[in-house]
Amino acid sequence: MKTVVGIFKTRQEATKAANLLKAAGFDGKHVIILSPGTADANIEAAVPMEEAEQPGMGKAIGSVVGGAVGLGAGALIANLLLPGIGPVLAVTFAAAAGGLGGAAAGAAAGGALENILSIGVPKDEIFFYEDALRQGRSVVVGLSEHDDQIEAGRDILTQAGAETLDAAREQWWIGLRDAEAVAYSKPEHFAREENTFRLGFAAALEPPVRGRSFDQAVEYLSKNYPDAYRKESFRQGFERGRHYYEKLSQAEVGR
């Protein structure tokens, strides 16, 4: 199973893009919309409620009757509470009660967005999709076993106005760069060593090592960043990234 992912400014734009994927032949249970927040009152009023607690999930909402949020018959909605992000609304077109259905079902039951995105998405990209949700944007995920369908899906999401991952990544770093330059042990060298520092910072946000110290993560880092992990700038970036993620997580807990 491979994945195509797009970031959209609004849930409405994401819904349109998801419908385009489905119209292009993506299996409904493999098209997922992730949006910040929970199902609002007008959505909940349109669907029959089921109190179905699954591990790692908040209250799940059962099968949606036709027409809810413009998704058509057979959509499913669930509210997920994800560490470091908070409530996320997950919608798929699957027509089966009791979860998100298909490939998404196991991912949702795991209770982490990273489980959904880890199907075909590089680990170093996952945080930036999470951050898009944190910033109020929506994410569309399409899953397929066919390379040609994945390629077509990328074109569909682009034409639908999806923000590129590179743009999301740059926007995120621009918001952090000045503060990190000041915090660096040798600010006068930051511009020269920024790329390696940033690489370490982003590495600390990858799911396998989140919350770990550099020493605890060194085995993973040596395998995935063999040319950079020994550099002091990378290590400082990693520790700053770890601190950054801890602050995000604490902020969510405090809400």
C-alpha cells in the first residue's frame, strides 16, 4: 500500500479533493480526510451516534447517513485525540460501522496520526503533516496499491490546490529560525551550520525518537543520518527539536 497526501487550507477544500480521488477510482475506505477539531454540531446532528470506545480513540461516531458534510452516503466520522496535536476529525468514505474501515481502521485504533501516515510516507515527513493540522489546515490521504493510481492522485491533489510539503516545511522553519539562531551556542556561525542544525532539529520530531535524548536515539540517528549525526550542530539541533516537541505536547495537555 502506498500513500498520496495533500495539505489544504480548509476542510471544504479537502472534502472536494477527497471526492476527486474517489471519483478517480480510489477505494472509498482508503480516502481519509484529517481536520483539526471535532465533529461540529451540524455534522453530529446528521448522523446516528454510537458510543464505541476503541483504544486510543475518543468518542467514535457511527455510520453517516447520506449527505453529511458533502461526502455522500457511506461516510464514517471519528474523533481522534492525538498526542501533541489534540482533537482531530478523521473522515473516510467506508460504509461499515465501528471504525474507519479498511487500511485506516488499524491505524485509527492505534491512536496515532503517525500510524495512518506511516503507510507509504517517509518518517521525516510525518511531523509536517501533523503541524499542518496544528496550524488549522486539513490533510487528505489516499491509499492505493497501484503506482499509476498514486501518480494520478498526486496530480489530482495538486490541481485541487494542495500545498506542497516543501512549502509547509519552509513555512514551519521560517517561524522558528530567528529564535533558534539566537539559541545556538555559536550564533555567529549559525548561518554556516544551519542546514545541519535544522536536520537534527527535524530528526527529533520523527515518531521513532520523539521524546528521547540524543544518546537514547543515537542508534536510530546513526542509521538514518550517518553523515551528519556526529556533528555538534546536528546534536544541538536534535536537542532543540526535542525541547520544541515537549513544549508542544505540554501545551496540548494544558488545554
